[in-house]
Amino acid sequence: MKNQYKMKGDTPLNKECPQLKYKKYLLFLLVVIADGFLWYYYPDRGVSAITSAADYLIEMLLFIPPIFVLVGLLDVWVPRKIVEKHVGPESGIKGIIISILVATAAAGPLYAGFPVAYALLKKGCRMANAVIFLGTWATIKIPMLMMEIKFMGLSFALLRLVLTLPAIIITGYLLEKLLAGQPQAEVPPAEHV
């Protein structure tokens, strides 16, 4: 079965386009300009912004390498057929449950989940299940749930869980419908894997 999220059209989105060469750095440039403005007019806030950015960069540098190792292992060790069977287009409710269970056991910030979701999509994961995986990673990790129960109480945690899970599932299927037929950035078919 071919990956339904492969690139469409003559030119893949991941190829360099002259018009887009500098646009990908525009947000970074705006942040640097804003921080320069802060530093010049409000030195305390400028230093605070630089300190926060440095702390965030260090946090990312600690989390990202192990995630890429995990993604590399997933890419090499997990055959495409297994991903398609369990979380692929024909997986149904089983795919939803597996996506939720795997994401609840995850550790780390949400940005660490994007490379994992990309690897799953590359292996044939259904778009809805990838979105469900990311939504669950962001909101229903086991350690986070334990802390929520401790500080907010069991009834609050269960009510939030009952409201959050359907919203995540609906969002996954809604995004899949909205993105149907649209080119997906850098999700090649990976038929050789």
C-alpha cells in the first residue's frame, strides 16, 4: 500500500525555492530585532529575554539528540508493514488506542514528539493517528496525569481526561479530512523501508 501522504505535484515542498530561501529565517530575524529593541530601550527585559532563550536552547539541546536516536532506531528497526498494520489507514479503533497508549508513556516536551510523528507518517501511519499521538503527547502523559491528580484531585483529572480524549480524536480525524489531497511536507513514501 502506498503512503497516502506522499508529495503531490511536480516540485516537492522540501526543495529549495529562490523565493523561500530567506522566508524561513524571517521569524528568527524578527525575534532578534525585537530582542535588540528590548535590550536597547529596556535593558533588564532584554537580558531576561536572552537568558530565557539561552535556557530554552540548552533544554532543546538536551532533549533533541536522544529523540533523534529514538527516531533513527524506529526508522531502522520497525518495519513499514507493522506501522501500517497497527496505526495505518486500515487500523481503525486499534490505531487510535495504540496512538494514545504510546503517547501517554512518552517523556519530554511536545516538540520532541514531532520527529516521532514524522517517522510514523513516513512509515505509513494514518494522519489522524499521528495527530492523536501528538495531541495525547501534549496533554495526557502518565507523569503529568499523576501530578494533576496530586495537585488538582482525582475528579478534576478524570473530568479533564474525559473531555480531552474525544477532543483529540475529533481533531485528528478533522485534520485528516481537511488535509486530504493536500501536499504534506517531506513525507516520502519510504517504500524501501
